[in-house]
Amino acid sequence: MNRCSGLGLLAVLSMALVQAGCSHEDFVGPADVADVSRLELEQGWTGTASMALQRMEHTATLLRSGLVLVAGGQSATNAELYDASGSRWIAAGTMGATRRRHSATLLGDGRVLVVGGDSAAAPTGTAEIYDASTNGWSSTGSLDTLRSGHTATLLGNGRVLVVGGENGAGAGLATAALYDPATGTWTGTGSLRRARVGHTATLLTNGLVLVVGGRNGPRGSFLRDAEVYDVATGVWTTVASMLTARSGHSATLLLSGRVLVAAGFVDDITTSRNAELYDVSANTWTPVSQLLPEPRAQHTATLLHSGEVLLAGGTDGGDPYLQSAVLYDPTLSRWTSAAPMSASRLGHTATLLPQGDVLVAGGSPDGVQRSATAERFAVPTPPWRSTTALVSARYNHSATLLDSGLVLAVGGTATGSAALGTAELYSEHLATWTPTGSLVTPRFLHTATKLSQGRVLVSGGQSTSSLYLASAEVYDPASGTWASTNGLATPRSRHTATLLDSGQVLVTGGRQTTSFSSTLATAELYDPASGTWRATGTMNVRRVNHTATPLLSGRILVAGGTTPSGDTATAELYDLNTGQWTLTGPMAATRYGHIAVSLPGGKVLVAGGWGQGGALATAEIYDPAMGTWTTVAPMTNSRYGAVASVLGTGRVLVLGGDAGASVGLLASSEVFDPATGQWTSGGAMTHALTNTAVTRLADTGRLLIVGGLGSNGSTSAVDLYTPAP
């Protein structure tokens, strides 16, 4: 054992090498190079320090600290850590067993679970845990069978699902098992419909696990069928089959929520150039029309911050293995060749680093030799970039994602006094805005709601600073035209509109004149089938500039806002079944002009707004089960009039807004992580703004930030935000 392997990880990183009593060779491989952590590298590969050992069929796991844990591989029991900032490797102890073709899973508490695998002798059913706080390994509960070449997936409940693989006796496995980190034990769960090895397992955005392809044994037939695992029931269900049977392929969850399955073996010697996309909601597979530049299998696939996917190395069935790399752009559904690696690699690992570049380590160039070398692929993609501007500058408008994937921008104002009647459509694939049918009535500060039939209902708002509207109209995407529908009973501006599970639209509160005394407590329901409105229960509090958020129960949470007597912290719930409003626990702070979004799991995040005489940075979370609010960490900036959206990862991006007279409009953004309760920077937009509109694009999961009010007035600028995976 290396004499430094017993040091705690924090001690290893914080003490000078001589203080730790370790020589330079204890930490860094023989090909030590200068720091390459800078992000200004052009796209391409840059060498970095080599590992202490040559490795193939090992694992690489990104830790919470940003270090990468590499473990096992052919004839290897030891592990090491890659420090990207220092471009060096650090000893990380020795596992209890020699492993290759094993799995390594980062647990919710930051430890790493390593399971199964095989050595030259036979597969193993043992498992062990790496603890970064001690930089050491300990054994944990063993599987009930020998297993290698399996998949391991961290589930939303914190458990790890291990699926399939082989037992070393020539048989594939159909069984699956669950690991509970709290008890360190395994339990059996539902079995696959058939044995699989060489398959993939992907955790979908709906919490199910998609298992695709593979072979029904080490020498068995190639499979194109797919099945999903339901965490709640432990049952596997067949879903649509792929268009091509394949094994040794890759499966990547895109930012859009779709799954890209690429290449792989289609028989014992033939590799594939095709790829296909699985649409979870439609349960369909669609071919990627463009073929890969060359066939490959047993490659790595890495989702980049840009939303692109990097495939690297693998084999085309020949010798030597592949040195090439290729990028998939989901926006254009297009493959492009990337710069080749410095060496051919099979059985290597690829890890997305926090800086946004990809660390590739180890592998074999020819099936005989093994490599200790590592290199990094840099794609300098900032999270924010501008895209094609609107045809018309606008703010206090709306932006709605249509079923077609186009974004509809409607109305608003360019001057603050006169409403716009124009509307335009954005195509993500073409990056263009195209005018569409004009509104029947120009308006701003209205609401826009996509109905269950795909049409868009626009209601209320203002046509001038003093003329408030009760009218409503519906946009038909098929014809690109607007048609009047029955109007609201009361003119409303700065109200809310929420699509209910019933397909109806609930409109609440707002003001009907310029006077605060005209603030409303009434609510109305729109029925798309009849095109009519009817009154429903009246809120307990008259509100304007409040929020309305749907809960998993089907009820609607209305929170905060301004009343005729001042700002409020009150909150209440609407029940469609009874048509009644019930007060629930009040927020910790009075606020209006805040953001409110539903978090995965059903809680609601509220942040920012205006209250107590200024813009707020505070944030709190509503728990529907308890009817109570819990304060969480505040944002870095106070924000009034900001906008927010839930990302595909479940995190929340809050952007822009007004920080008050001393600071003014903000170009900054920040991201809330529900798992940690903390905020991190989301980067800076191309310009500061408020009163903008945001929508999440269907194909890539990127956010489109449309127009708004900037320092120099209304803007036609449009930004794209690419979330980190």
C-alpha cells in the first residue's frame, strides 16, 4: 500500500507534499505536465498527467469536491484521484478486491459504491465503499450472485439499482437488486423480462429507469427491445423497441429529456453508424437522419454543458482501436467530427469535469497493451449566449412553448404606454423569428396559457396605461390566427392564469383600474370546450402581483402580492372540486413581484420580490403536506421582477430583475439546488433586464429568454441559457 493512502482526503489536498511525508512520485504519474485547467483552451485535446497505473475497464466517478476517483481495471486493486486544478493524481487507497467491468456510483451522501466486476479468476459479488472524508475503503453488503458487466443507477430515493450482467459461467442475468446506503444491505427486486449484458440503463426525468438492448448472454442474440423499471412498484414494463438491435452502444439523457442511443455492435463483428432518439412521453423511437462519420462500439458518451454529446474512442471491429471523437448537436440533430485523441482507446473512461471539459483516462490501444495516459477535451461553451433578435422589441409580453416546439411571443409594449398587437414564432432549429397572426386586441401585462388542445389563451391585460381589458382571445397554431373568445367578467391586469388538471384555466386577482383600491379577490374559470368563463370561489385576500402555482394534489397555491392595505405574506389554496379557497401557512416575509416554481417532489420555491421597503433576496419553500414554509439560503442578489424556470436537472434558474435604486437592473443569474438548499452563480446574461419572458425549449432543455426592459428601454435581444448537466 502507498504510504500516503491512509491520509484523509482533505489533509492530502491541504498540506504541502513534504509536510505529508510523501514524495512527488506518490501523487503524480510519470508524465506530469503543467496545469491545463484554464477554460480559454480552443476546442480539442490537451495532455495532462498520467495515472500511476496502466488501466483498462476501470471506473471514473466525479466526487462532490470536483476530484475524479478512478478505481480498479485489469489487475488493479488500487485507486487514485485526479485533481483538475493541479493537473495531478493523488493516491486513494486500495480496494478489497481486484475488479474490472464493475460499477461505481456516487451516493447521495458523497460516498462511492463499487459493485461486482471480475478479475482474471472470476466475477465477484462483493461490494465496497469509498469515503472521501477518510480517503479509504470499507466493505459493505454483498450481492446474492456473482455479477460483472452490469449497470448501476442511483435512484431518486437514494438507493442504487443494479441490473443484469453475467455470472462468469457463460450465462447472462435477468435479475436486479437494490442497495440501501442507510443499512448497507441488498434486496432483490423485479427481474427483467430477459437476461441482458452489454445493455444500458438510463434514469429518465420521470424517475423511471430505461434499460435498452444488449445481448441475452455473453454469446447470446442481440436485442432491440427495451423496458422500464418503476421505482414505486419494483416492476419492469415493456416499452417500444429500438429500430436496431445493438450491444455495446451508448445511451445519453439529453437536456430535453429524450434519450440518445448511439452506435454499438449489431452482430459479433459489425459495428453501427446509426443512432436513434427515445421520446419518453410518446414512447417512440426516431432515427437520427445523419449517420455517424464512422461505425463504433464500446465507446464513451459524455453530455457536455452545451447540451452536445461527445463520443470518444471504442472500436470499429478492427485493430487498432479508435482514436477519433465525434460530437452530436441535438438542436440540429447533426454529427460533426471532433479533433482526435492523442491515442487509440478502448475500455477507457470519460468524465465531465466541473470546469466543463472532459477527462479521458486509460484504456487499451490494441487489446494487448494498457495505458496510464490521460487527456482533456475542451469545449469552451459559456452558459449564456445571444441568439437571433425579435422582430419587435417588447416587454411585459408573454412567451409560450407550443406543441410543435416553436415559441410564441405575444404582445407587450415597446414604450410603456401603447400595447403591441404583433406576435412572432421562434424556431430553435433554424434560430429564426417569424411573424405570425396579430392579436385581435393589442395588449400588455396579460396572461398566456397553453390549453390541453395545444391552442393558446390570452386574457386580460392593458391596451394603454389606463385602459384595462376584460377581453380574451385564442391562438390556433395550425392556422397561425387569433380568434376572440368570451371575455372575463372583470377587466384584469397583473393577474395570474393557471391551467388546471381538468383542462380549465383559473384566473385570479389583479387590478381592474389604476387604483390600488380596485385590486380584486375574485377568480374565474375558463372552459376551452365552450369558450366561456364562470365565477368561482373568491379569495380570502385581494391581491395583485401575486403568484399562483399548481400542486401535485391538483390544488393551486396563491402566495403574496399587494393588497389595498399593503404587501402581504398570506397564502391560500384553491380546490377545484369545491371551488373554495382555504388559507394556509403564511410566508416568512411579505413580498410581491416574486418568483414561485414547483420543485420536483411537489414543494414550491418562492424567492425575491419587493417587501419591507426594498428588493428582497430571501427565499423559502412551501411544503404542501404540512402547509408550512421553511426559510432557505437567500439569493446572492436582491431581485424584484425576476423570472425563473425549473431546469431538466430539477434545479431552478432565477435571472434578471431589479435590485433597487442603488444597484438597478441585473444581468446576473443564479441557480438553486433543492438537494443542498444552496444557490450558485448561473453566469451573466448578455444584458441586464427585467419584465422579460422565459420558456424552456423542448428539444435541448435550454432556456430562451425573450425581450424585456433593459437599461435603455425595451429590447429585442434574446438569450439562450444552456444548463449544466
